[in-house]
Amino acid sequence: MRRLGYRVGLAIALGMAIVGAARAEVSADQAAGVQRDLRGWIVGLLSPLVAAGEIPLTVSPAGERYRMEFGGVTLPGFTLAADGGTRGFLRPQGDGRWVVEELMFPARFDLSIGEDKASVFALRLGTQSARMEIDTTLASPTRMEAQYGEVEQTMKSAAGSSMTRMAKVTITNRLEPGADGRMMAASESRITGYDMQETAADGSLTTLKAREISATSHVEGLSMQNWGAILRGVSRLAADIKAGPVPDGGPTAAQREMLHALLDTAGDWFASARTEQIWSGSSLTAAGIEGSLARVKFGSAIGAPAGQAEFGLRFELEGLASPMIPPAGIGQLVPKRLVLAPRVSGVRKEEAMALLSRAIDTAGDDDADMAGAVLELLADQPAVVTLDTIDIEVGGARLRGTGSARVSSPSEVSGKAELRMTGLDALMRTVAKVPEAAMAGPVLLMLKGLGEQNGAETVWRVSYAANKMMVNGQDVSALMAGAK
């Protein structure tokens, strides 16, 4: 399985260089070999968009290390301007292991697109420090640590422009060997002093700030071979599209073949992936909107346990405040905490991939009934929408619960849920004091009557099937119809 890592990634190119060069003076021939292999790796990933002669990479001897300088690859239609290249030192450790030391990126970086050379992206780095440990065989962990200060990023488009400043950015990436030749990839990052200002085409300004932003990701069963194949596939598809316009009937036969290959490769790229991002001390100011949040958390998870495609989200919100919300009025009913964790599953991954493959085949065909195909799939394999968590604190009450629903078609839905609330009476008293929430009073009174008391909790066990809704054994379908 080591050949898997040998054929992809930066580790491949370096691994083809010198064996036994650790703690020995590097020769010019050895440096030339590393340079050749690095260029070959880049061409293998981006061909046919770039050729070996177009890669501004040089490797030279530097005592026991190799000095590497890289000017960057400019793709067709793009113009890159920088105050220097990426540079660093490669130190061989033996047994296919390398350390990249003093890795430095350009402090000023501008990217332009089109014939007018209009800048679409610019990056400025005040301070930077980065180091990598690489195992070319992928038999032991590969790790990167980087820290950047006084970062400034600008982006421009027809819709407007944005400028983002970050006081400090730290990043840690890890790649570790797993089972069956696959890898585990993990990333952690932290941003302090985040300040983004976006100006729309009409001149309106939006400002988003955060004291700290932390993010993590975790991928299991990662195929490095497929990662390289995806990059090559995207590169070849982009080159083919650039070579000639797409016909009115949709992608060409060659492009459809490339899309199918990409779909097959992406379908086996990794086994599962999780991400999480937390914003602390954030605030937003826009036209007619102003507010802040003590903490916001976003999470996602994707995988195919037992062969079923599954996608989940998690959203948490705490400490919402705004001068637009009067604390003595409706502000009393602003949630102090909100947690929602929905998840969608039920459809077999194999069938979902077949549906995407069919979409590639029928792209550009006005007679293709993809909506009908989706309904056929749901009829055979109903989607299951699960609410793993709902947790809301509002007006002196706390509501918690879980639930799930099976969706066979837009008109065929069944499901059940259990909700538990503490402080319902306190919430009703709060609502009674807020004129803007007067309509909620009768609804809460009805819910209390339907609820089942269990100590301090009011419990609602809800089920829905055949257009009938039951709450704690009572048929409330007529009430729901009246509410509509």
C-alpha cells in the first residue's frame, strides 16, 4: 500500500530524490534530481494546464539542506504578481522522511483575471512562520504548523469588494496512516482579531467582526490516490472547456466522460468527514441590521455508514444582543440559547451516485425528468430527516427534544417526536407581559392542555402519519387544519 502514497502528493516527488543523504553535504546533482521530481509531481497534478518548462521552481544545495524557491504556477487566464516566491529549505531525515524548514510565502500576492488584468484577489502577510514534517512513504505522520500575523485579504467582483483583516492566524495540519492504506487527515486553525468589511455594488457597507474564530476538520479513510486523480481530472476538464465553448446541447461526450470519472473518484475519496467552526464575540452591522453574539457554532458531518448516504448539521447560538431589540419588550423572548442538529439519511450511497451519474448523462436535455427520478428514488428509499437535538432557552423556559420523519414523496410524510419543556408557566407569564406576543398566549395555553406533566417537565409525544397528527394520544389534526 505504500505505492499509494508514492504516486501522489509532494511526498512522492521528494521520496524519489536521494536515499541516505541525511547529515551529508548536498551535491548539485542531487539538488537537480529533487528539482526534476518536484516539477514532475506538479505537472502530474495540473497537466495539461501546465508543462514542466512553465514551472518556476529551482532547488539548489545549501550545506546539508536543499534550498527551494518556487515562483508559483500561473494558470491560463490568470495573472499572478508577488514580491517574491515561496522559499524554504528541505532537510532529508532518511527513510523517506523530510523536514521543510523556514517555509516562507510571498508577503504581497495579487491575482488578476481576464485581459483587463483586473485584480480579483490580494493577500498581505505581516509576519509568518511555517514548518513541515513529511514522510514520503506515508507510513508515519506528516505534519504542518504555521503562524501568520497582520494578515490582510481583499477580494473584488462585479457584486462589490471586501477587505478582511486578521491579527493572528495559526494552523496545524496532520496526516496519519490508517487502515487499508488510507489516511486520517485533521486540521485545526485559530484566528484572532477578525474584521471584515464588504462594500456592495450599490455602496452599502457590511461589517463582520469576531474576537476569535476556531475551526477543526477530521477526515477518515482518505485516499491520497483519489485526491491526486481529482486534481488531475479537474485540471483536464478545465483545459477542455477553455479549448472550446460548450455546445448548446450541454457538455461534449469527452466532457461527460471526464465528469463521470470525477464522480467515480470523488465517491471513494474518503469514508467520513467532520467539520466544526466556532465564532466567539462576533458582531454584524449592515443596512438596517446591528447585533452581536457571544458564541456561534457550526458543525457538519458527511459519510455513508452501512452504505447509506448521510449528512448532518449542528447549529448553536448563544448571547444574542442588539440595540434594535428593546430589552423590556419583545427582547424578553429572544432565545438565550438555541441548538439545532438535523440529519438526513436513508438513501443508499450507490443509488445516490447513480442518480448523479444520470444527471451527467442528461445535462442539457430539456426532456430529462430529473425531478421524477428523484421521486422514484424516494419512493423506493424514503429519506429520513432526523432532528438529533433541539434545545431552546427562552422567556424563563427550556425546550428540549428529538424527532424524525420519513419522506417518500412531498405528500407522503410520517414521523414522530418527543419534546420536553421546563418553565412553561414562566414562559406564559412572560408572554402575557409582551403586547407584541399576544397571539402566542392562546397557543401556549393549548399546548399546556395537550401536554403531559412529568414532575417539573411538560411532555409532548407527537406522531404524524396518513395526514393525522397525534399528541399524547389525542388527535389534533382538526386543530392543525384550523391553525392553517
